Amino acid sequence: MIKLLRRAARRSRQGSGVFVLAIAAALAAVPPPASAADSYPSQPIRLIVPFSPGGAVDVYARIIAPALGKELGQSIVVDNRPGASGIIGTEAVARAPADGYTLLVGNIATFAINPVIYKNNPFDPLKQLAPITKTVVVNYVLVVNPAKVPARTAADLISYAKAHPGSLSYGSSGTGSMQQMAAALFEARTQTKMLHVPYKGTGALLGDLVAGHVDMIFADQGTMMQQVKAGKLAVLGVGGLRRVPEYPDIPTLAEAANLPGFEVVAWQGLAGPAKLPADVIDRLNRAINKVQADKDVRARLLEAGLVPDAGTPEEFRRYIAAELRKWGKVASDLGIKAD
């Protein structure tokens, strides 16, 4: 290219057009800089799940990993990093190189609840993570122990709670968990007062709920409906704004309790470290959207109680911001804090 430019310069006395054309030809001969996505991925990708195996986030990761790996042409390794309500695994991703080979499969707790309830939360999800896409919604249901709670509708439950303040107890998998936040929002909207009983996990909580040691719980549809079908628990409503296709006869809590706009759903999403290249984000986003649209993958997700809901990175960023505001207000109004 240098020789071509020198030759053009010597000929420039014959006319400026020759020099300009020579420069254009030289530049055209230079290949464009390679995009990060052109060679991505060139090695295995780690999906960090910041929770123990067996939970909804882990289930999603293990359903999606083989199909995503096939779509990207690389193996996907699911890496469970539990601890501190998801903070340990999330922080590991936030501190990882922004090369697209360490990704977070997080949920409402990691993206929207931990940042507003933990005083010393070590990261800001919108500054230290790069949202890629929302992935699935996990429908929540309100269930009660039918032997302990004399209510078969959400409206009856509210009436009973108002007549007996503090007598109804609800369980959760821990302070600041989605289960507690959902019940707290319900209390705020219905102007009722109930007793929070935190557990260290859902397993022990479910046993005590069935045994009647706690009265009610907001929890994921997939787990709770098994107990409802077995006749051990009674369901009073679903937390989404629309009835779920699998159970069309179960009303939403918004309609059953006359709470317009009331919504309690868990959700999951995919993110990487901040400064993840835009073309890598786009590559991953397109891959997830394609994989989740596959009939077999979609069926497996729905069977697990995970409703596919992928979109664009911008939509996911806006959604996280809205959820931070929503749950931040609940935590502030009710004084919910965690150490």
C-alpha cells in the first residue's frame, strides 16, 4: 500500500484525480477490522448459576445449555456458584473478563431484589453487568394449607386477615427472597398484616406448609401445583396479569382479590460482565431467541414451569430498571433489609 501511495504521489503533478483514485484503491485493498463476533465463540462458554443445583435457575440452564451450545458451535458448561442469595456467583461474573466466555444465568433476586435489600451489595446490575436478554418468566401462585386457613378465595383470605391481624403466617426461603417480597407486596396492597416465617430453603418450608406449621406461601407454580393436585394445598390465585394456559380456571390475584395491576412473577435473564462487546451481545441474544423458539426446547421449558419470554438487550435493561424501582419501593416502604 505504501508503494502505491508513493507512486500516486509522483503522478499527482499530472492531475489530483489520479492521487485520489490511488488512495481509494489502496484503502479498498485493506481488509476491514475483524468483529469480535466473527470468531466468537472459539472456546467453551461457562454459564454461572448463582444458586444450588435443582432450583428453577439451574433447571433452565441445564435445559438450554445443550441447545445453545449446538447453535453457537461450542460446548456450554453449567457452573453452580451458590452463596449469599446469589451474590457470590453474580459477583464472579461481574469481575470476569468481558469476552463472552463467562455469563450469568440470573433471576429477579440477582438482578432486582438483592441490590435493593442488601446494605453492602457489592455491585450495580446496570453498571457492572451487560444485559443480554430476559429469558423466562416463572409464574407464582398463592397457596394455603386448607386445613389451617378457612378461605378458598383470595377475597376470603383478605377478609380473614383483616379480621385476624397477625394471625396468618407465610413462609419464605429467607429474608429478602422473592417469596417474602411477593407476600410483602400483597400485604401492602391489601392493607393486611401477617407473620413472616423465614426458612433456609424451600424444601423444609414446603414440608412445614403441608404439615400446617405455616399457613400460606407465594411460590413458583411448578413446585406448588404438584401439592395442589395431590390435595395437600389449595391454590387461591396466580400472580401474573393473565391466567396461565395450563390452569385456565385459576383466577389471577388481580381479579380474584380486586387488585388492579397486581403482579408477582419471578423471572430469569442472561447477562455478561460490563463492557461486553455489542456484537457479542447481539450474537448471544439472537442465539437465545432462536433456541427458545424451538418447539422441543419450548415444550421442555413449559413443562418445568418456565415460560419463554426472550427479547432484546435494550428491553431487558429497561425491565431490570423498572423492577429495581418496583421492589426498591416495597423494600423501603416495609423496611425490608438483609445483612
